[in-house]
Amino acid sequence: MNTALWMLVGAYALLVLLLVKVLVLTPWPWWVKLGATALVGATLWLSWTSLPQLAGWPTVPAVLPARFNVVGLHVQEPDKSGASKGAIYFWVTDMNLGGTARPVPRAFVFPFSAELQLKTVDVGNKLHKNLPQIGERIEGPGHAAHPNDLSHAGSRGVSIEFFDLPDPLFPEK
């Protein structure tokens, strides 16, 4: 992934150099040059801000699915110096997606909270015992204000509950 980032930065640098050459060497009116600069700048900004979602990095703006299968998790506790406030990472697949295609895991990050850490540790222990876990995003009063911010109480938001995946029901022969 690191090589891909450097290649992207190199492509941006090449694009900016080409833009500078066009701006300096062409006799175009100033408003055309200004428009070209704004267009290239907007393109660079849009592609750079969309990169985390394309790369699969955890994203806070993305809303956790209503029902999901927990694929993996990681708890980063806050350090004592206060430099890091901590975070809890989940890799989940959406259980509400229809169709025959297998869902692709997505990464989500949440601010560290003691309540979510306890739930996460329990889920992690069950995952290590090969007990599949599902989660539910529960919305309602008294939960966090932001869809993925479980650390601050607000008037409307979400809470996450985890359950063991039930055994499949097979028809009797």
C-alpha cells in the first residue's frame, strides 16, 4: 500500500508540473488559466479524500450497517500521556445485502470507550473460539449523537449489541 501511495503522489506531482507548464507557456486568457487551476485542484482534492474508502481504511463518516457479521476487531487503548485517545476498529460484512454475491468486509473505527471495549473483548474471545458473532446497530434516544460515535451520550444515535450467530436450521429428512 505504501508504494501505491507514493505512485499516487508522483502522479499528482506530474499533473501539477504539466499544469504549471501550460500556465506559463500558453497565451490563453487569465480566466482560462484560473479555471484550469481550479479544475485540477478540485480533482486532486476529490481523489485524495476518496482514497481512504477505496483503500479499505477505517472511515468514520461511513455508517455501520444495521446488521453485520463481525470478521475482525482491534482495540487500541488510550495511552497515559494523552497523545492517543484510543480507538476501536471493526471489520464487518453487511448481513442485509441481498443477492448471491458474498459481501466484502468493510473497516470502521470508533472512539475508545470503556463500555464498547468490554463488549469488544467479549466478542474477540468468542471469535477466537470460532463462535461467529453478529452485531446490530440500535438507534434511539439516549445513544450517541453521531452514527459511529459511541463515546458521547446524545439525544439520538446508536448503540451496538453483539450476539452469537445462531445455528442454521436445516429441514428434517
